[in-house]
Amino acid sequence: MRNYLVRTSISAIAIVGALSLGASGAEAQKKILRADTGSPGAVSHAVIVVLGKVWQKELGITIQINDSQTLTRSAMKLGRGQLEIMPFPTSIYEFMSKGSRMYKKKLHNEAIAASKNVRSIWGWQAVVFHPVTFDIAGIKTFSDIKGKRVFTGPPSGAAAVTSESMIRALTGYEANKDYKAIRLPWGGGLQAMMDGKLDVFMRPDGLGSAMIEQLGLTRKFRLLNAADSSNKAAWGKWTKGLGRSPGIIPAGTYKGQVNNNINIAVGAVTFQIGVNKQAISEDMAYRMTKLTWDKLGEIHQTAASLRSIKKSSPFTGVNMPLHMGAVRYYRENGIKIPAKLLPPEAK
């Protein structure tokens, strides 16, 4: 893992931030905000880098990034006050607030308690799953992965659970029964794929992913298409699940892709920007929200993978209560807030 201070462009990735001079009062309460993200190049990393760039001049803050993290663990850190901000997958909040799935055994009560300390400011369709194979002749559809080695995501992470549930919906295959589910850290999974130790690499990321482009520099690859599955009913049900939606990788997105002449149907996952409710003041959260939407064009221009962030649908993927600062912004701008997203203090 690496630590960064966010300052300049998304292409730099290793970035150092500077404090602006104009912040005062509540705005200056936190000069440095700590954030966990996924690996450099992933959309969960890009969004925090770009937000840091947009926010720093007006807010007098910088964001210290700890990258390549498993976000299920980061969510607990946010709730404990060990982080101030993070890209927060929709499904993780559901598991955390109920103390279920990866939090069920050892962290049940702690996860429920931590979930009460987190708030959201907006959300978006963050990533689409890229089912990559270099075996372009032998693996053409999801049904061909039977008996193969498939990277599904990091240990204990939501990505692996989601990948494996997607494969189940499309094929009926069970992990480690019908195929070998390989769980490794993101960097380890990428390296294993490049070293020829995997048959399929399931990678959730934004459209135009630099990581997928990197794979295409080594050899030609195929993206498996959910539209080829005969399990239409199961797939339709999967895309309506918590934090999920149908996604499309448009034709021509990746040069190294052998089937890039067609749109590839895939699963998509939503995220939200989560903050610690005590660490971020109402005024700070208000200004963070306002600046995001005021500077949305700059955000889109800086990182193509963030173009799915839309002011017209700010609550996409939001299932945790909104921060009171965000509530104030949306109310002032006549944006109707779903009742279920209002925090107790706003009702």
C-alpha cells in the first residue's frame, strides 16, 4: 500500500497536496482528510484523487490516500473515525448496518455500531465488471469457464462475493465446485493474470479502465458477454439486486479486445461517497456537495471513468443516511430527498 497527498492531475497517481490559505473556522477543522481507496488506476482511487483536486482550493484541505485497500475493512475504519472519507460500495453499507456477511462472525456488533457513524453526500454507478480472458479461442462465453481458474476479487471483499454471484446467475456454476475461484489482493490478481496463472480475470472498474488497457498491451483479450447467457431470468434478477444494475461496455472501448465490435453486457455496481459524520462538519459537507456539482464538468474532463457521475441522479447507489450538510444543499436546490435517506437529525 502507498500513501498520497492529493494535489494535481489524475494521470500522476502519486500525488502530493498543498494546503490553501483561505480556510477558517469549521472549514479548517480538518486540514488533512484520510481516505482509503482501491488500487491506483481503479475508479475508487480516481474519484478521491479528482475530488481532492476539485475541493482543495476552496476548502483548504488535502486528502491523504491509503491505496490498494479492501473496502469492507475501510468501511469499519470510517465508522471508527480512523478515516474521514472513502468511496463506499452500496452493498457494503447494507452488510455493515446489519452485521451480516463478512461482518457476521467476529464484527457483528461492532459493524452495526460503526454504521451509525457514517454518512453519504452523493452516489453513482461506479464500476462495470470486466470479465477478461486471454484464452480467446477456448473461452468465449461464461459457460466455458467450467473447471477454469477465475480471479474473483480480494479475500473478504465485496467484489469477490459479487463476481461469484454474477457467475452463478449467468451459468448456475458454484465457486470452487464448478470452477476454481481465486481470491487475491488486487495487485496480486493482476500480476497472476499477466503471468498466465489465471484463465479469467473479473475486474470491476470504470469504463476505459487503465488497468484493462494495460492487460491489452501484453496480448489480445476477450471480454465475456452476459448477453450470451441463456439464464435470462436469473440474470435479470441479479441486476436488480442491492447496489447492482445492468451495464454496457460500448463497442470500441478497448483496443486490445478481440470482440470490441459489439457492446458487451456486464454487471454494474454502485458506490457512494461516505464520510465520518463527526469528523466532517455540516458546513464542510455542504461545500463538498456543492463543489462536486458545480465542478462536474471538470471532474468528467479529468477522468473519463467518472463520467457516470450525474447531477440528475445524485442518489444513485445511496443507501446510507445523508450528511446534514448534503441535506441542506439538496433542500436549498429543490432536489427531493427520498425519506429513507434522511438522517434522524433531519426528520
